[in-house]
Amino acid sequence: MNISIIGSGYVGLVSGACFAELGNNVICADNDVKKISELKKGVIPIYEPGLEELICNNLKKKRLKFTSSIKDAVKASEVIFIAVGTPSLENGEADLTGIENVARTIAQNMNGYRLIVEKSTVPVETCSWVKKTIAAYIKKKYKFDVVSNPEFLREGSAINDFTHPDRIVVGVESAKARQIMTSLYQPLNRPILVTNIKSAELIKHASNAFLATKISFINALSQICDRVGANVKEVAQGMGLDNRIGRHFLHAGIGYGGSCFPKDLDAFITIAEKIGYDFDILKAVRNTNEEQKKFVFRKIKDALWIIKDKSIAVLGLAFKANTDDLRNSPSIDLINALVQEGAKIKAYDPKAMEKAKRFMKDIVFCKDPYQAVRGADCLIVATEWNEFKELDFIKIKKALKHPLVVDARNIYDPGQLKKLGFTYIGVGSGNE
Ligand code: NAD
């Protein structure tokens, strides 16, 4: 099929490269001219395992093209995915300007039937607005369908998630749209759930809100565990073995972050409010998440007493492992809070430092974890990179001024570190 993907970020690039790999002709479009000119040269603006090879391979085979002309992309493709950003406005609402913009451009440039696929995460009823917008701006009476096809990939494992999803959700209202969407995804051989459009839109917000709820629940439990001397990892294991609960998303830590959960929760709460429902549960989830970040900060403060002028090594800047994405990263929030109290931060992250350097001017970036801990009063692990699970702690102990480890992601065995002579502070490990 001839496909265009409008918006070439994490979702657009991964979807575009994967659809090309499946044998489709794909045009990835974006209004960021610089990004597109780099992409044409094979320079990938994000770190995502396997993406560079996939893009370069499909560029060579001429199944994948890049353009900054949304017009040209619309003219050339029957199926058009919208994968632009939908950030939060100040009041928590999703900013749908990009979606509306693209819908208008599609309307003004389509030259035959078009299937418009809403892939960005959007509030329920956005597809109706896209449909109304296209109908209002269309030049000739070309036929078109709008479908909702929310994306569930996770940064860090995006290609595998895209090609092996637990389910593909497609919200449609015509047989033709259903047929095109199912044949597009059929080569993946994964379950396809076809629903009405509003249900599909809701499935995405509901799924993210539910996952965030699981995280906040276990984080709240971590605070209980600390107070009574229980171990949240054991509690999570005991809960997770119950099939009705499942073990995923029960890892206590520093709180969730990233470009999706915080914004999607805000948007879901706001849309619920608009239609007359007070989504109290989600407000509590959001508050618990903010509280968890403060909880970790207080632990550090309790351990160091005075933060001013302390040298603190922070390992991990990205909002989670295997990505360079710093959007709403709890690590950045923590660093900002520490800097505000006068700490001197030395940081290391395997992939996110180039992006961090652009806006973090008050900290020192190090070439590896060992350089970061040299002479530091404390080591904080803020992102769960595998590299940090394999550190040589004998070397770390020698380099630190004080053998204090704050494990904000609960990746270490407290017993082992204590045996080596460290003061270990985890999240919900009862601080035994
Ligand atoms: P991103 O910021 O990485 O990419 C968005 C791209 O859209 C940018 O390159 C931007 O230049 C482009 N863009 C914005 N407005 C445009 C316009 N009017 N015309 C053309 N291009 C435009 O965002 P992302 O992380 O890829 O997310 C995109 C959407 O997918 C969001 O709604 C997000 O919630 C959702 N989503 C993201 C993930 C994820 O893990 N990142 C997962 C599932 C769903």
C-alpha cells in the first residue's frame, strides 16, 4: 500500500519504518524541516534500539521516503496516518492543534479516496472532529474514512512492540476502512480488535490510565512498607503471582514519567470533567505520583542531612531505560530539586546526555558511572539501565567519599550492597 505518516517522532518513525519493512511504500512527513533533512541523510533524531538499521535498510530499498511537504505526502498516499504530538495545554487538556492542522492539509490536498488513520493519543471524540474538519475544508466531494488506531508501543522496545503487539485496536465505521486496516496489519499475524471509533479512542486513554494506576498503587504501598519494615518487592511478587493482578507494572520507584502517562492522565481527567464526570481515582493516581518523587527526595535529604554543597552522582537521566527521552523524566525533577537546595550534581546516562546538555546547564556530565561517583557524597540511581545493574561496587566504594547508595529504582539487592559496606536506601525496602 502507499502510506503516509504525518509526524515523524517516536511513533511516526517506528510505524513508518515497520510498515516499510512489511513491503509498503511509506512516506514519513514532518513539519520540522531540519529533522527531515537529517532523516534523508540517514541521521536518526532519537535513540531507539534497532531503528537506525531499519530506517537505513528501507531507505536503500526505496520503500521509505522523507518529506517536509505534508501536501505531497497527502497527494501520494491512499492511507494517511496522523502521528503528530498531542502535548498538554496548561489546563491539562490535550493540545490538538497539530491534529487539526494536519486534517485541514489533508482536506485541501486529497485528490481521491483517503483513509485517515488517527494514531496519536487523543481524547475520545477527536476522530469526529477530524471528520468534520475534513468535510468542512475539502475541495471536491472525494470520499474518505477516518479510523482510530491507537498505538501501544513503548519507547526502548518500540520496534518489537509494533511488530508483536498484544493486540491491534482499530475503531472503524465503514466496511471499506475495516478491510484496508485489517489487510494492512494482517502480515503481523496478531489479534486485531475492531471496535467503534469512540471505543478505540477510549481504549488508549483507559489503558495508559490503568497502567499509571498500577504504578501509583505500588508506589503508595512502598511508603507503607517503609513505615512498617516490610519489603515492597516481596509484596509485589506475592500480588503479581495472582493471575487476576499480574506482575507487570508493580515496580515501586521514583514515580512514572515520560511523554505519555502524565499527559494522557491529565487529558483523560480533563475530558471526563468536560462531560460531567469527576475522575477522582485518576486525580489520586496523579497526586500519588507527585508525592512519590518528593518521598525519594526526602529520603536523600534524610540521609545527607544538609544538601547544600554536597557532591551527588546521579546515574540515569532518561525517564526510563533504553531511551534518550527526557520528557517528564523523574530523574530531571529530582536533579532540579537537588540543585535548588545547592547540591553539585555529576550525572551520567548511556544515551540521554546529548539531549540533556541542551537545557541542563548547572550540572557536570561524566563519561561513565565511575567518573560520576569520584569524590561524591552519595550515589543515586534514577533510571534502571542494565549497565547500572552490572556496576563494580568495589570500585564504586573506593571512588565515593561516603558509601551511600540511593536506589530510586530498586534495582539492587540491599543485602549484597550492605555486605560490601554501603548504606543502602531503596524504595519500600523497609530500609532494613
Ligand atoms: P514526538 O514529539 O516524538 O513526535 C511528534 C512529531 O510530530 C514531531 O516530529 C513534530 O515535529 C511533528 N509534528 C507536530 N505537529 C505537526 C504538524 N502539524 N505537521 C507535521 N508534523 C508535525 O511524539 P511521539 O512520542 O511520537 O508521540 C506522537 C503521538 O503518539 C502522541 O499523541 C503520543 O501520545 C502518542 N504515543 C506516543 C508513544 C511513545 O512512546 N512516544 C506511544 C504511544 C502513543
